[in-house]
Amino acid sequence: MAESQLYQEVILDHDKKPRNWGELADATHKAEGHNPLCGDHLVLTLKVASDKVDAVNFQGESCAICKASASMMTTTVKGKSKDDVEQLIREFRDLATGKLDPSAPNHLGRLTKAFGGMSGHPTRVKCAVLPWHTLHAALNSQASISTEAEADPMHEQITGGAA
Ligand code: ZN
């Protein structure tokens, strides 16, 4: 697949104009994510009240895929319950790794189209999934995660594409 197909318009738009950029001053949860393979580094700050995610902000240094994934994630999970957010994290992970067929019913909306064709690009998958793993870590009061850590936060290694 041509690299250009990965960089769809929606990804470019979020890379140029990231939504919910910066750190929340009144955050209740915070986590950092690293993807040493690409050099992606993110800091997520969350405001969670009564089991609802009221706001998520992010900032850091990352490639376009990671930044767009983080930006779209913040708008997607805003206002959702923690349970719904954990479900979205699982669905996005399965979509990016190719376990979830993009045509199957899911709750990811526009994310499906932007990130549904990534599973053949293992290194890109890590870029796309990093913000979601970091969100999972923040919700579970884990300070930081790395895609190359021994203990994967989702208890499963990402290998990309089917064997
Ligand atoms: Zn990256």
C-alpha cells in the first residue's frame, strides 16, 4: 500500500490543527506515553468526574499519525463514561492491528476510515495506538507507558498485521 494512502486528509487536518492541545490546569489524571521506535512522546491530562471523562488534552512531540490519532481521540472520548472510553480504546486497538474489520459495527466513527487501513504497517500501528494506550494508563492511574516496555499496558504485544 502506498504511504500516501495512510495520510488521508483527515489525518493531515488534525496534524496541522490538533484539537485539545496543551495541558489541563485542573487535571485529575495524567500519563505520559513513549514510542521509542518513532520518537513519539505524549503527555495526556484528563478531567474525570463521577466516572465521566469531561476533558482530555494532549501535547508532546510526535509524527503526524500519532498526533492525528491523539487529536481525534480527545474529541471522540470527551463526555463519555469511563466504561465507554475503555471500550473505544479496545476497539481502536483492534481496528489498528487488523483484528476489527473496518466494515464491522463499532463506535469509532470517523476514526474507522482514517485508521482502518494501518494493520499492514506495524511501526505505524504503534504510532496510532500510543495515545490510546496512554489514555488507558491515565484512567488506571499509571504514570507512563512505552510501546517497547516489557509489560504492555494492554497485556498483549502489538505485532501488527496477521501472521
Ligand atoms: Zn510515530
